[in-house]
Amino acid sequence: HVAAESIIEDFKANTAPFYAILERICGKGSLKDESEIFKLPKELISQIEALEPDLSLMNATLRSYQDFGTRYIINQQRVLLGDEMGLGKTMQAIAAMAHFKTKGLYRFLVVCPVSVLVNWGREISTHSKMETMEIYGNDREDEYNRWLEDGGIAVTTYETLTRLDLDLLKNVTGDGS
């Protein structure tokens, strides 16, 4: 009886990872048969599902739809992720950054409302082995320059972004992207 209570408490505390494991065990997660629902061509879905993302920098297990979303981001590279609230957009973005970091990319910029600035840093450090820096507040210029020099995941706000010298990005990436 005590063991059952312990298992239930563990499940309640770790619902998403448990469901992710159950989806994998049960074979759920292929979207080939649901391509009409998502309005994606079957060829694109096959291409996306054939990807093998390197998630070795992650400390989390993705749900099947998050895994697909991560593969979609990796495949398309420039996307607007518009899932409903609470479905794990942040996790998918972190997973994509983790994959790209293992492939040699090392500079990522998250631009978000100030109300979730701290949340982004916490989510990245909780669910991955990557570190973040906040480009915000009085030392934003110093942090920005450090990020340009050293790379990493920088988290900033829309307002702060308007105050940074974005021309410096052209020197870093070569094309300003």
C-alpha cells in the first residue's frame, strides 16, 4: 500500500515524463496517419520523422507531439511555433537549441515578455545542460557584448532588444541573422 502511494505521488510530481515514456512504450506519436489534421504534406512529415535530433544536452523526456515539434523546428529552421498555452513550446525550443548546440551552433537569443524572462532561464537550466544569461537591466550592454563574444543562450525582452546595437550581430553572424 505504501509503495502504491509512493508511485502515485511520483507520477503526480512527474506527469509529463511518465506520459512521454508511456507514449513511447505504446507506440504512439506517428503523425503519418493524421497528416490531414495538421495540413502537412505526408512527404514533409516523413522527412521530419526521419530526423534524429541529438538531445544529449536535455534533462527531460519530450512528449510525442513535443518531439515532432522539435524535429519540425530542426527541419524547417525558421518557424513560428504557435501551440496553445501549456503544451510545451518552451520545451520544444530548448530541445531544438540543444540539438543545434551539439551540431556546433553556440549562440541563441530568446526574446520574450519581461513577465516570463526569469521563467525562460529557469526552464532552460532545469530541462537542459545549457546555461543562460539575462540581457536585461542596467548591465544589459555588458551582458550583450559577453554573449556576442562567448555565445550561449541569452534571454532578453522586446523592450531591451530595441535598445541594443543589433548591428553588432552582423559582425558575429556575417549576415545579420
